[in-house]
Amino acid sequence: MSDDRSNMLEIDDLRVEFSTAAGSLSAVDGVSLQLAEKESIAIVGESGSGKSVLARTLIGLLAGNGTRTGSIRIGGKDIDALTKKERKHFFGVQAAMVFQDPMTSLNPVKRIGAQLTESMKYHLDLPSNIANDRAIALLRQVHIPSPERRLRQYPHELSGGMRQRVVIAMALACEPRLLIADEPTTALDVTVQKTILDVIDELRAERNMSLILITHDLGVAEGRADRIGVMYAGRLMELASAKDLFSGMRHPYTQALLRSIPNPDRPSHTRLHPIPGRPPDLLNPPTGCAFAARCRHARPECVDNKPPLIEGSAGHFFACHFPVGTPEGEAALAENMRAGVTGAGLSLDEAAEEFV
Amino acid sequence: MAGSGTAHLRDDPRVLVRVEHMVVEFPIHGGTVQAVSDVSFDLIEGETLGIVGESGCGKSTTARAVIQMPRPTSGSVLFRGTDLTQLSAEDLRSVRPDLQMIFQDPISSLNPRRTVHDIIAEGLRVWGDRGEWSIDKIDELMEAVGIDPRYGERKPHQFSGGQCQRISIARAFVLDPKVIICDEPVSALDVSVQAQILNLLEDMKARYGVSLMFISHDLSVVKNISDRVMVMYLGKVCEVAGSDDLFARPTHHYTRALMAAIPGSRAIVDEQVLEAELPSAIDPPAGCRFNTRCPAATDECRSVEPQLRPVGDGHFVACHHPHLPVAAAS
């Protein structure tokens, strides 16, 4: 997409497997991605799509039973090639993370000030008084009123929105160049969600940070990211600029996901279009396309061959044999409609009712 | 917002539930907190009433106080003309089958040690056969909610979240209720499953004729399923209107701020930001409770509590300075 020097993050064929009692589970299955400096990308997917595992792997937080293959380069540095010494001050400094739940990502028995200055003292070796001044400035940047007083408070004295701001301030403390936000607003009210996302937007522009925003909400992704990647069963299904994705989505999964969301612009009691079936069992992943069993476009080919992620038009990638809005895709859909059943055996009679 | 008042209550023989001046207080250390503060509303047969608001606005407490869990501190809850707040525990028990509930977390609201068939049939074991369903028709009910009856002997942990919510729906319908309270029933589900459950609720409602009270913080979901929507803030009603009307013409400044915050919506509402924090419910602001965050607040708003008043057909707002088209403002 762009030359190596301007890439903040490069992921090449990342795979993460967990060994569980029931066998080996493939959570991330060959994801490749580049993120330019100052760029923001949203990774959208349902539970179990692997989006959170992807985020945590990037920042070196892989659970003990997980194994990773494929390379990750952050700021031009291969994270496997870091020396022990470099590694110590890498995660949390070059790349930082904001977690979903502000209630559990703060230590309940330590004051906000202590938690905020901890990383600055450790990573940047700042003396207490300077770290304190920086902590006050950080709280001001995330729009927390009377920051001096907040430093002496405990997490339970703050509302959920304020706590999430503190978590964001903590992530920013060491001036990371890459911020990874894993569902930062899922636990919050819509009004608070808006202010938190506004804060992240503003800080990103101010500090020229790159951002990876993990979310299950296509609406959140649409307004806040330059590019959007849609994940399903551990794979990127579609990757495009936010504008291209919404104006010309190619993957039937993206389309199905968007159609299942109630749209506030449509009248009440508008029939919703759920996605038929269930996500595949990742202990026993299908040989072909992971979405084939639930897809209206599926042909026998989809069951046998996993479609690669290809660049269909400039900057617009999708992994589908019969994409939406292309002659092949429309032909496949028409053929399935005629037969009443898709090439993967999904009956369209029921789905037709749901999908009309 | 603050709105008290009963102007929005309807005189209609089909009114099933009529709540007037309901107050719910909880004792806290050193005083009481009014979670619901003089709320009135009604529910007509076959209607879906959506209740929206931020966390802590009292929407769940309002709905639960209707079924007397907890009992309101004052006010009346008329169900088919009977005031539930005046009933003895025993009389109340006999009304309970008509008022059912579906909870947010589908997995923890089902007993993990019992089979799905037993969970669904429990109401019938207690009350005997009522109306539509009987013990030998449980399989049919399971089919109606989209659970394969062959799985009746399985336990809840063997089902996904969406399937567990279907089981909860079957359990709520088995006693042929008149009103079902749905407290954030789809908040814990993925969007594709959420659509299945919302469609199922619509189908079941049409088929078996119940009224729903649907609580959610997600405005898009509430708009989709509701006939009428009530917006709450700090224990008070801000605005009540038909679902499409409310979204086409939000007049309360709080409703407008909520709509502006829906991510990705092609907002019909100009940008309005709620910067300040939600005030404490222990010591709510005087006058209109929304005045501390409202862009249009005046001295009047800080001292006089607005009453709900009509601004259109079936559209009521509790605001001194509602956002109205210029011609209609008076």
C-alpha cells in the first residue's frame, strides 16, 4: 500500500493458535495488514471473530496457551528481534492499549495519580514531581475537570466515562506512536461514548498517532476510522477505506452484518435481516470460506476453496469468490435463488423471507 | 426534564397498564435516593412501549416497579383497573402470571442445573394449564421460538447466548401473559443474533397478542421495535411520542442530544454536546433536572419543574423551551 518507511505497523501472515482441552483452536488465521503513520483503522467483527486476540497479540499480551506465527513490525522494528532490554521499554511506550472495561483495567486500591505516573517513572525514568505535572496535563487533555483533585481520588470515586478517560490518559502517558483501543466505549452510554471517541480523535490528530480501533459496531467504525477491516472466524474478509466500504461493499458478510443492524433512519417495525446459521467451530474450521455456510452467494467452489484476500480495486481488498455487486456475484446469487438453496446447502426459502 | 404531569395519559378502553405519579425510593447510607420520581405512563393492549435513557435514569426500576418488584413508594399502578400497589402479597401472586419478564443476561437468568424443558414448563407446574399452553404442548412452544424440541433435555450451558434468550422468551410466553417486560434483552448479543431475537419478539407479539415494555439504551433498537417511546432522565420523563414521530421530530433537548450521539446515524439533529457529568440522583438539580447540561436552560428551568404538555398528536414533552419548528412554537 505504501512504502516501508511510512508504515507504523506491518503485520504479515499473523496466525494465533490456542491449545485447549478440546484441541487446537485457530483464533487468528493469516492476517496481513499495514498501517501508515497517523492512519486509523477500525477492525470490526462479532464475538469470536478474533479481533481482540489480534489486538492483544500486537501488544505482546498473548495468553500462555497461545502460539503465534507470522511477523509483526511496529515502527519498523520486528517485535521478535527486540533485545530483552529494548522489549522492557517497548510495549506501553511505542505502542499502548486501551482496554474495554474501565472498571477492571484500573487498580481499585491505588490512587489515580499513582497509576498514571507509574509508567512514566518506570519507562521514562521521570522524577515524581515532573511525572505529576505531566499527569495533570494528561488529565486536562482528556477533558477531566479539576485534574489536581482527581489525582488523589480512587477509581470508585469516578464515573464510568471518567474512568475510561483516565485509562486513555494512562495509555498516552509515554507518548505512544500507536494506540490500540479494544472496544473502548462498549461499556458506556451513547452520550459518553461520543465524548470518549471525540477525545481519542482529537488526541490522535494532536499527537500524530496511529490508531487501531477494535469494535463490534459498524456505526462507530464508520465515523472514526480512515480504513475499516471486517473480521470473521480469524480472517480479514474485507478491508477498504471507510467510504468505499459503505458505498461499495463487496463481501457478502459485510453486507449481511450491515443489514442486520436496526437503522434509525428507517421507520419502526422495519423487518430486520439476521444472518442465518452460526459462526463456524474454530476447533474444526471449514476447508473453504468460513462464511460459506451462512452466505447467500455461496457456490460449491466456496465450500472447497478458501478465497484469498485480493485487491479488487485500488485499496479495496476482499476475500470472496463471488463478491457483492460484481457480475459473478450477482450470477451466483441468482443461481442460488433459482435453486432455493445455496451451493453450501443453506436453504434460501427461510432466508428469502428474512432477506426480502 | 423533568417532567411530571399526566397530560400524556390516554382515555382508552384498551389501556392495560396505567401508572400514575409513581415514585420509587431506595434507602442509602444517610438518606434515600429517588430512582423514579413522579413518573406516569400507560400501555395499550398490543402496544410496545420503549423506554430509553442513560444508565441510572431509572428505566429498569420503572419497569420493575410495575410488576411490584420493588413495590413503589407511592403512586398507583393500575393493571386492568386493579391497583397493584394496594394488593396483598397473595392477591398480587395471582396477577403475576399476566406480567412476565425477559432479562438482559440470557445465560445467568436460566437455572444451569435444570433442563430447558423444565425451565420452560415451570410456570405451568405452578399454575396448571392456562390459555394457550399446557405441559404437553411445550414442544410446540419450543418450535415457535426456534429451538429444536429434541434438545429439551439439554441444559442451558449447551446453548449459545441467542438460543438462551429464545428459551427465556418461551418461558415468558408459557403462561399466556398480557404484558412482558423486556429489560435490555438484546444488549448482550451480537448484532446478527440481535436481529433474530428482535424479529422473534415481533412475531411472538403478533401471534399471541401481548404488550411489551422494552427497555434499552440503544435508540436504534428501541425505534425499530416500539410503537411509542418514553425518554427518561434522572428518574423523570422527558418526552413521550410515537416511535417514528419522536425520531423525526425530537423536541426535548435531551432527546436531541441522545440522537446526535447515535454513532453513524445521518443525524437529522444538529450537533449537541453533553459535556457535564450526570448529576447525582441523591441530590438532583432543582427545577428541570436536565438544566445543568441543557443548552437552552434559563432561570425558569433552574427553579420551576416543567410539566408534560402536548406538542403534537400523541407527542408530549416536559420542557419550558422545547425545540419546535418556528411556526409551531408558542
